[in-house]
Amino acid sequence: MTCKILVLPGDGIGPDITAEAIKILKACQKQGLDIEIEEALVGGAAYDAEGDPLPRETLLKAQAADAILLGAVGGPQWDKLEDIAKRPERGLLGLRKELGLFGNLRPAFLYPQLAEASSLKAEVVSGLDIMIVRELTGGIYFGQPRGIEERDGQRVGFNTYVYSEAEIERIGRVAFEMARKRNRKLCSVDKANVLEVTMLWREVMERLAPEYPDVELSHMYVDNAAMQLVRAPKQFDVIVTGNMFGDILSDAAAMLTGSIGMLPSASLNEKGQGMFEPCHGSAPDIAGQNIANPLATILSVAMMLRYSLDEPELAGRIERAVSQVLDSDLRTADIAYADTRKVSTSEMGDAVLEAFRKG
Ligand code: NAD
Ligand code: IPM
Ligand code: MN
């Protein structure tokens, strides 16, 4: 049966990087992958065209798709929108919530060829392979009440950090299962020394542990986890954490791999439907220059093939193609260093495409 792939380029560098990922998707199609590719608007681009960062048509297409590839949303031109509900980021959050994409996988994997591109010493990061499992449809991002209102003569802003046992349990199971497929070490990151919501988080993780006796569960406070990630990142195998802590820790982990432009992600729901996107944003500072790194988005296509389309071989082939290109001296600006050859977004995409075709 033909799989429907919806591509949502979004804003800033989004259209540039998704264009390179589409080249790879089309090459997979030529290899016999039965897919049809459709595009739709999201984020600021959708707001400008239709006055809504998540138009109904886009949501309907997303619901009908087998998998979604998203570039990035947001940019300074929409940061001052009076109506917060119209901000580009709300389009992305709406998609995640409406599709129930609670399980966010963010693998921080260092391609050995990039050890010198990391801001940390090569020996600290070489061999790095961490999977961050971030809860994506709950926590402080979605808790009610939220808002800005007048109290006692001044404005106050407030959000609510809330998780139910059921929400914690289902992301916990994703993480335990993931640890099982990897090195069987799971570190749950919380702030249980201060926040009740994460006291409950820790309790639920502990309650699940006996069902996964082959997985070693540990706990760490988020402040220490941030420090440990840059001190000795290889101590981690799988990290499970809530929405906001996962957002922050995954950007830090990204830098261990050389650049945020290397970090792909998968966001999955209970039906196995998924949205795939790079972890980085729309990078307004380099938008429109054809210099962004497209590899995180291309590697997100590999995650799509592995997690939603059940095509692990094609996924592996894309990852090998990326690795082969990194064997050469071609580098986008973010991962370039002495003696490497700086290439554009499209040149990098073409190089991966060529390696993929040969592979
Ligand atoms: P950002 O990730 O867009 O950029 C941070 C830095 O990383 C910038 O210097 C940027 O140039 C660089 N960078 C990011 N991706 C890169 C790539 N592929 N290649 C080379 N360099 C890259 O984060 P920000 O600046 O905090 O946010 C910019 C906008 O993006 C904001 O509107 C924010 O809300 C949005 N955002 C969207 C997403 C998403 O769509 N998933 C994620 C994060 C931020
Ligand atoms: C991410 C982004 C988003 C998040 C924003 C743009 C809503 O930072 O995907 O990491 O905070 O989840
Ligand atoms: Mn983020």
C-alpha cells in the first residue's frame, strides 16, 4: 500500500533543508519505496498565507499521513504577534498534541569523522551514542492554567507543570523498551528534590523498573545531568525526561555531536505514526543563505524509514551515505574546521544523494 508522506517545510532554513531531504526520499522511491509525497504549510509561512500557524487543511493532511517530515518553524518577524495562539511555534505544538506524538526520540550520535568538530575534547566525545527520550505532549508546555494576567496591580505570567501517572508510565515504557534494544542503561532525569510533579515521575519510573529487570535504572537531577552531559557524556545510554528538560538537554547533547545541525528526531504516537524533524530551529541568522546543515533533516528521513515505514535497510543506507560523505572533506560551515572543504546546503545534500545512489 502506498505510504503517504507529508512534508511541512516551515520557516527560515526549513525549506532549504527539507528540499535536500526530499531528494533522498525521491531516491528511495526510485529504489521501489512505495510512497507519495505531499507538501503543506505550517508555522509562520502558514500564518502569513492563511492567518493560522496550523491551518485545518494541514492538520487534516497530517492526520491522514503515514509519516510527516517537518523542517522548522518560527522567526523574529512573528515573535511580536499579539495573539500568542497564532505564533508559529504553536502550530508545531498543535501538531504534536493533535496527533498524540508523545514519544520524542533524540539520538545524539557522534560520527567519528566529526570528533574534531565538537566543542569538547575528542576523547570526551569519541564513541558517543546517547538516546534522549523526551515526553512531548505534556508537562509545562501544555499544563493548565497558563497565561499572563493582572494581579495586585501588576502583570504576572504563569504556567503549570503537570504530569499524570498515565503520561509518565507511557513515556517510561518507551524508554525502558529503548534501553532494552541498546545498552540496557536508563537514566531518568528530574527535579525530584524540589518539584512534586517530578517526585511522582521518579516514583512511577521506580514502579516500572521490576518489569524490566534487564535494564539498570538510575535517577539524576536535571542540573547535575546538564553538567554530566558536558563532563562525561559517555556515561549515558538512554535518558528519559519530561518535555522542557528534554528540550534543553537535547540541544546540549547536540553540540557533543559537532553541531545542532546533526541531530535528528522522531516523534511517535501510540499508533506508530510519526513526525520527523531536526532538533534545531529555523536558524533565522543563516536563513536564505544556502549554508545550513541538512544532515539532521536527512537523518530524520532515516528515522522515518526505521520507525514509521518499517524499512530499516533503507534507513541504514541513508546513514551509511551520510557517513561516507563525512569520510570526505566536505563540510557545511557549522561542522567545518581546518583542512575541510566548506560546502553549501545543496552541495551537501547532493553529496549524500550520490553516496546513497551508489550504496
Ligand atoms: P535555532 O536552532 O534555530 O538556532 C540556534 C543556532 O544554531 C543558530 O546560530 C543557528 O544558525 C544554528 N543552527 C541551527 N540549525 C542549524 C543548521 N541546520 N545548520 C547550521 N547551523 C544551524 O534556535 P533559535 O535561534 O533559538 O531559534 C530560532 C527560531 O526557531 C525561533 O523562532 C524558535 O522558536 C524556532 N525553533 C523551532 C524549532 C522547531 O521548529 N522544531 C526548534 C527550535 C527553535
Ligand atoms: C524543539 C523546539 C520546540 C520545542 C519549539 C519550537 C516549540 O525547541 O522542537 O526542540 O520547544 O519543543
Ligand atoms: Mn528545542
